[in-house]
Amino acid sequence: MNVTPSTIPGAVTHWIAHQSPATFSSVMATGIIGYGLGLAGHRTVGQLFSWTAVGLLLILLAALVVRLITHGRAMLADLLNPSAAFGFFTIVAACTVVSLDLGALGLTRISLGIATAGGILWVGLCYVIPALLVLIERPEPGIAHANGSWFLWVVATQAVAGTFAFHPYIFRLGNIAALAIWLLGCMLYLMIATLVTIRMLRYPNHPETLSPTYWIFMGATAITVMTGSQLLSLANAGVLEPWLHPMIAFTCFALLSVGVWFIPLLVLFGYWRHVVRRHPLRYETSLWAIVFPLGMLASCCQFLGRETDFPALQHFGQGFIWVAVAAWVGTTALWLGMLVRRS
């Protein structure tokens, strides 16, 4: 007998059965806003967001386990779907962002445990998803499915690099691992950006496909700058070789420029989708793909400004974090509105 979502147990069952692989993006968005608020000196509000992210992570992990047990075939179908598979990288990024929050709160051991779990999952997904993308036969080219969610591979990679940079003494060569994975993430960004751009120019764009996930175009640059800023901190402290400092700083400012340049273009995409093509503005999981990049941009500007002695950039990040908070509130309001309509 099918359980209808007209009751609370039915609604929970329906949600678990149809859970998007990218659901953990809500944890990413909430967690990075908490960290950014802490950097800006708003520790009480920041901790509220951070602990909310911890709670969301626990709930979604429990739901993921239940879905794996009860709807394993649906999860496998998501993993085999090039349009959705990269969403599983949000699990990695969510774990590492929460790890960053907990580390900032002084809970180092718990932070390391969560980060380790995310890192192990990252290693597996880094090979499983690309292998399935290439080896599974499909009626259309795999590149036809390229979308903004593919940048989550970059986001997860830089998040893992950031974990090593935040805890450079995890093992003997932790600082070198952070640098190597960060450089890997930079190369992945160039590769994914090329594939996604080709898809956008080669195949038609529709309101349904030009989703908010394309904001990760910018978000991937922001988290790369964030991790690069952490590496600059290691270089300033003598943990990395001093000659690396100019190279890392140049890369950070170059990617920050690219990411900021994307924002007006992404706003135009949204205008075309919702105003020109009249696609209704309602809650969808991909909206968190707007909130997270905004929060990460604010955080990376604060961190980079501090490590390069650039006060104007730091002040910009301190103000911009409230733009991310507003986006979080708006997305949450749309989610609550959806729940009210369904009740």
C-alpha cells in the first residue's frame, strides 16, 4: 500500500523516497553563513547558524541511511544520472563545512572525525561518479547533462583541501596534501567550466534546466579562494614555503575577480528564467546553490583580506555576509510556504 503524503508520517516517507542527492546543500549554506558571521564578529548569531547546520546534518544523514535501506534502487538511479549524480558531493561539502564550524568552536576532535568521514567519501565519489559518467552507455552524449551541479565536484575537493589547511598537523604531510588537493581543485574548475560552457552553447537552454545550480559557477571560485586564503595563512606562519605565497595570492585574487564578474550574469539568467519565461518562483533544493556561494563569497573576502592585509576587502566581506543571511531567510521562507501549502 502506498503511503500518501497527507499525514506527517506519509509526508516524511514521501520526502525520504524522493530526497534529492543535493539536499545537503542546505547544510553547506547554513554552515558557511555561521562561519562568516563569526569572522565578522557576530559570534552569537554565527553560533546559532552553526548549530543549526549541525542539526540539519544529523537529520539529513539519518534520512540518507533510511533511504539507502528502503529506496536503494532510487539512490542508485540518482548515482547513474549525470544530471543528479554530482549532487552527492554535497554530503562531502556539508561534512567539511560543519567540521570548519565545529573547529572554530573549539571542538577539534569532533571536527576531525566529521572531516575524516567526508574525506573518505570524497575519495570514493571522485572515482565512482566520473567512471559511471564515461562507462555507462546512454542514447545521448554525457555532456548533454552537464549543469551547474557538476561544479560540486570542485566545491567538495576544495572543501577537503580546506580541512587539511585548517588542520595541517593531521599527519606529517598535511600541509602538502592541502596544497596538492587545492591545486587539483583549481584544475577541476577549469575542466568543469569548459564542459558546462560547451553544454550551454551547444544545447538549448530552458527555464527548467537553467536552474539556480549555475550559481555554483561562482561558488566554486569562492571556496577555492577560501581554501587558498587558508593556505596563505599557513605560508604566513611558516608552515608552507614562503615562495608559494605570491602564487597562491595571485590565484586567489584572479578567481575572486572571475567569481564576482559572474554575479550580474547569473542575475540575468534568473531574470530570464522567472520574468521573461515566467517560470514560477517557488522552493526548490537548488535555491541553496545561491545561498551557499553568497555566504562563501563573504567568508572568503574576509579571510583573504585578513591574510593579505587588504582591509577594504575584509570590510566588504563583513557587509556582504548579510546579503547571504537575507538569501537564507528568503529561501527558508519559500520552504516554509511550501510546507504550509501541502498541509
